[in-house]
Amino acid sequence: MTVDRCAEADRIVAAARSWIGTPYQHQASCRGAGSDCLGLIRGLWRELYGAEPEAVPAYTPDWSEADGVERLLAGAERHLERVPTEARRPGDLLLFRMRAGAVAKHVGIMAAGPGGYPTLIHAYSGHAVCETPLGSAWIWRLAAVFRFPEEVR
């Protein structure tokens, strides 16, 4: 990884950590006031690049489970750089399927805790934005890994 990419990854993780403690609120994306998992990513995008790349339509907590359309995955592919899951590193965006065969509907930022142990910065119902260990329970749900672009297209 180049020095510039390391610095960018550190900047992404630091920005994500600044959201820790933001209360969970469905469809919100305001640091300190309320956020869901996508709202965390939307807020980080605004902090890193300015305006969001596209308007996000209203969505239900079940995302696309009823129709099976991979909306979150498709959105990530439009604006981020997909990387192999085994190449994940701090600063990457991790996308998860909450059960086998389901659509991807949860997202967070990979970080590293004390000793370099991988962690996940994310928001989920009933919890504020938090940083939790990125253990096997999350890894088996991992659907895709993305990097924020070096430049906005």
C-alpha cells in the first residue's frame, strides 16, 4: 500500500471513529444526532468528498429482502472500488449478508484495535455507532469489500 493510501485509510478510520456514540436512527446520517449503517457511510462520504454521489431513496429496515434486489451492493459498485475479500484492510467498507442467500443489507468500516486485531465500525438497530471485534460471526457474513475512491468520479 502506498503512503498516500495508508494516510487515506487512517483518515477514513479516524472519521468513522468520530461517529462512535451517534444514536441509531433508521435512514439518518448526521454525526452525533442519528445514523443507521448506510447513514454512517453517507456521512463519511460527505466528510471525505463533499456531496453524496447520488440521492438515496427511502428504504425499509428489511432493505430488499422481499424482492431480492441487491440495491446496497449495486450502489457500492457504482461509487467504490471492489477488492477481493481476502485483501481487506483498515479503511475498507465491508458489506454483509445477515443470512445465507439473503441480500446484502449491512455495512461498516474495517478498522484495527489494540494489537492490530480487526474491528468493525458500524451502526445497527438498538445500538449507537460502535466499534466491535471483526470476528468469525461477521466474517462468514461478508459479501463484498470496497475501497473509497482516490478521487471522486
